[in-house]
Amino acid sequence: SGTAMLLVLAEALKAAPPGVGVDFLFTDGEDYGSFDTMTDVLVGASYYAEHILPDSAYRPMFGVLWDMIGHRNLRLHQEAFSQEAAPEVNRLVWDAGLRLGYTDIFVPQVRYQIQDDHVPLIKKGFRIIDVIDLDFPWHHTPYDTIDKVSAASLEAVGKVALLLIQEAGTER
């Protein structure tokens, strides 16, 4: 769902360039491993953190990992590593959600702590948060099918992402 939202967001940004650079990093925490043993996970994000960030002057303003955002009963709580590392980015995202009227989706309370692609980047000083709905009972089951995805949820999150980028472009 995060990838689908980002592809539509990229089209929106192409149609109306935001006045600030936007980078998309596509990784998958599970890669080809298992979080149960922490084997072969976070491979893409770890590589990026180790090889791209330290060797350049490249320092993004902030980052958001949009993950599992398509649930038809979407409720997004804040994630603990994110709140500890970048509370101001959490505040930007949840404030945008609330200003757009998505008070039923963006719940400004920390509820989870999850090892995900944001963690290797946080460890390198990147101000990134994980926006994820872990209350998706079908995750990693054969029942994780398209009928569980909501266009309204994807649209709401996409509008928040677009607003964040637009506002970042005007603050430079």
C-alpha cells in the first residue's frame, strides 16, 4: 500500500513540482529474511545508511516511511523509535493529518515500537519516522488480499504526504 501511494504521489509531484527536492527510497524490511531471527532483514535500508549517507553532503530535511497504510479501518498511531529520534517529524505528519480532518486516522499517541527500515537510518542521524498500521490482522497471511485495501485510506495518507512536501517547499 505504501508503494502504491508513493507512485501516485510521484505523479502528483510531477504535475505540480513542489519547490523542494523529493527522494523516494524503496526498501522492504523483510527483504528475504526473518525478523524472528533478525537474519537478512533491513538489508536495503542498512546498505543505504552505510553507503550513501556517510559519504556525502546529502542530508534530507526529514523522511517518512509509509508502511501498511491501506487498511480499510486505518488507524495510525505514532511509533516509539520515531518519536524518540524525530518527534518534530511525527508532529508534522500528525498535525497535517489533523488539519486535513483525518482525526479518525491519525491518532497522536505512541503505540508501537517496531524494527523497520527507519531504524538503520535513525542510527545514522537521519530524521525519519515510521508511519505504520500494525493492527492489520491479515499481515503476512494468505488473507492479505486486495479486498482489505481502502482507496479512501490511501487517499487520506497521500494527501497528508503531499501537504508535507508542499509545506516543506514553502519553508525553505
